[in-house]
Amino acid sequence: MSPEGYYKWLKSINGPDKDYHDYLLIKEVFDAKKKKAGWRTVQMNLKVTMNHKKIQRIMKKYGLYCKIRRRNPYKNIAQKTREHRVCENKLNREFGSLTPYRFFSTDITYIFYGNKLAYLSVVKDIATGEVVGWKVSERLGMSIVLDTLADLMNTVTFSLTDIMIHSDQGFHYTNPQYIRTVKELGMTQSMSRRGNCIDNCPIESFFGHFKDDVDYKNCKTFEELRLLINQYMKYYNYERKQWGRKKMTPVNYRNHLLVLQ
């Protein structure tokens, strides 16, 4: 230790603690709240004005830790070691495929109707533009993506093996239950890079058209919204012609490509 450092240390242990008076004020509030006060509660109940950063520093210095709402270190470790997995971007923006039922794009979007909120999960065939699975829900639990996969299985009547399904890195798609279901169906999972929405632009483009085409904001009930979305999906697949797909509907274009295979 340098002489300067030694004398500084000696002064700190022998000299008066400049924080001690403020510590007593903070501790008075802290003890009055039965040691269940964080810095916000302390600041609101202090008899003097004190900067929140100073309160945080003094509480940390003297070990005044709130006993409630503290992060459980073991729970934190468990969260970090959960089986949530991020997959590599295997699709790599290869959006020019002409093989139906080979590359799927999926995501969830918010739908504000009336004064309520709903969620729409969609799986789209990148080659044909066909919506091969969808689910609209009032809740954002895991069931929305699992039910979308179930709808997908009803649409695609043959084996899903060798199909790649691409998504973002959202909670639903890194969830072990979703990963396991995709694997059991024989599909390969791919994910966009973090913060790169263009990596999943086929489904983003669909949501853009959907929100332009559908007058969902005037729906008053969830059932009304659900029926409206179901009608649009049928219209989109069977009636809405697309310039970039030889002016065919997605279903017609899919049948056209299957004949060429």
C-alpha cells in the first residue's frame, strides 16, 4: 500500500463518518417500516430532503437491505438455465423458394379492437403466400402458438418432415414446449437474429396487408373479431390475387407450383 493510501485509510477508520448522521435518519425510517422499506419509501418518509442516489449509497454502505421484493439468486439462476433455446438463422432470408410447404414464417401481432386487445398468431408458406395456420386469442399464453401448430396440421395433410419454420426470438418460440412440439412434428426451427425484423419480413408483410385490409377496429366483441379474421383468411388464400405470384391467389399458386415439381 502506498503511504497516501495508508493515511487515507487510517483517516477513514479513525475520523468522523460524514454519512453517519444521514444514516441515522435513514435507519429511523427503515426500522419504522420494519425493514421493509426500499429507497423510494425511505425518501418519501424522510423528514429532510435527500437525493435518491445518496440514499441508495448509504443504504448499501450500511447494509440496509429491504427484505421484500428482492431477487432470489437461486430463482435467477434457474431462469438462466431454463431450457429456453435460441436457434440459428437457418433460413437466412432465402425468401425466393418455389417449393410449397418447405419454408414457413410465423409470428404474433397485436390487434386493438374497440377498447380491447387481442392477439393473432399466423403461419405463412413463404413460397406461395398461403396462410396455413392461424389462431386469434384474448390471451398471450403458450396455447396461442401451440393451437396455431394444431391448425397447421389440419391444413397440411401430408408429412411436415423437412419443413423449416422460421420465427423471431420471442418467448413463445424459445419455450421448451414449443421447441418440443416442432421437433415432434419433424420440422426444423429457425430464428431471426435479435433486432432484425427483416429476417422475418414475409410474415411482417402479411400483417401489414391484414391491418390495411381488415376493418377490425369496429368489432365490438371478441367473437365478432374472430369471425371477421376467419373470413379474411379464406378471402386471402382463395380470392386475393397477388401480382408477384403470377396474379394468382395463394392457393392457386400453390397448386400451380405443385404441378411443376
